[in-house]
Amino acid sequence: AQKITQTQPGMFVQEKEAVTLDCTYDTSDQSYGLFWYKQPSSGEMIFLIYQGSYDEQNATEGRYSLNFQKARKSANLVISASQLGDSAMYFCAMRRGTSYGKLTFGQGTILTVHP
Amino acid sequence: DGGITQSPKYLFRKEGQNVTLSCEQNLNHDAMYWYRQDPGQGLRLIYYSQIVNDFQKGDIAEGYSVSREKKESFPLTVTSAQKNPTAFYLCASSTGGRGWIDEQFFGPGTRLTVL
């Protein structure tokens, strides 16, 4: 069975600073995909970044980067230059295989950005 | 604009009643999903469908039913057999493996409260 663990229930960061949100996963599959989603207080889920298990380089999307350490089974999200609008719940998720498939989500981390 | 719509946004139900949550997408996606989110928790998969007239149970399908008669529609019925239906329900869709990442796009959600 697949499992995603996010050990930080809440994180605080000062505006313009960088923050790392932790995610560890457990799977016996060789092929899988890792996702990060943002959920503002309005409730919708916004896709941020993706890392495939065979990708050799860490994924980056604008201010978001994924620190992928395959041997340690971790996929931490790094947000650089935090903005007030980054305050939200962040979820790490995993998909079996690198194509179509259902997602398994972690419990989430609430990020609060202070001015 | 392409996207996913869910209706209603808020839904109140008396115990013992069945209710149906609507999910429509105009993204031409093959795959659709239903997730449940409880307060402070991650998302859990209820049902998913890769193609019209076909769907599979997710991790918490008991007390729920779905249909997929049209590509763009994937309604979820919460039956009276669901013991604790009060939750936030999110519908999602994806290309179903035709895209490289196949990220899931989410609707705005329906908040169901059982009175």
C-alpha cells in the first residue's frame, strides 16, 4: 500500500523568505509520480508541481521547486520568496505509475506567511 | 473557459435521504474522480472513472454510488447507507494518461452537511 506522510501540521514563514514543506512517502513501486497541490481557504485544489520517479533532475515551476531524494523517499516542496498569497494548505500526493492513476494524499501542512 | 463545475456549493440533507452531487467538465478529459475531505485532513478517493460507462471503487466507496453515462459528467450519490456523510466533496478530472504528467484538475467542491 502507498502512504504519504506530512509531519508538519503548520508552518510559519516571513514574507520574502524561503520555506520547505516536508513530504515522505512509502511505496514498493519503482514507477510513481509525486505531486504538490495548494488549497486556499476557498477550497479549490491548485496543482503546483510534479516529479516522476525516473526524473533525474528536481522539478521546478517558478517559485516552487521539489527537493526529490529518492533513496530517502522524500519529496519536499520549497517555496522561495514567500508571498502573503502563499498562505494556504499544501498537500503532497503520490500516484502509482507514471501515467494515469488515482492519487493518495498526505494530511497536509498549513502554511502561514507573515508580513 | 474550460473547467470543472460542481453544484450545489452547499448542500444540507436530513438523515436517511439520498443526495446527488453534480460534477461537469468541459476539458474533454477521459478520467474523472471523486474525493472526500474531512476537516483538517487530506483527500480520500471515493470513486474514479477512466472512460464512459466504466468506474472503479476507491478507498472509501461504501455508502456512495456513481454513474458515467457521458464523458463530461460524473455525478456522485451519497446514500443513506453512508454513516457519516458530512464532509467537503471534490470532483477532479484528468486526461487519463494521454498527457505526460496527467495532473488532476479540481472543481470548487460541494460542502455537504447532514442535519
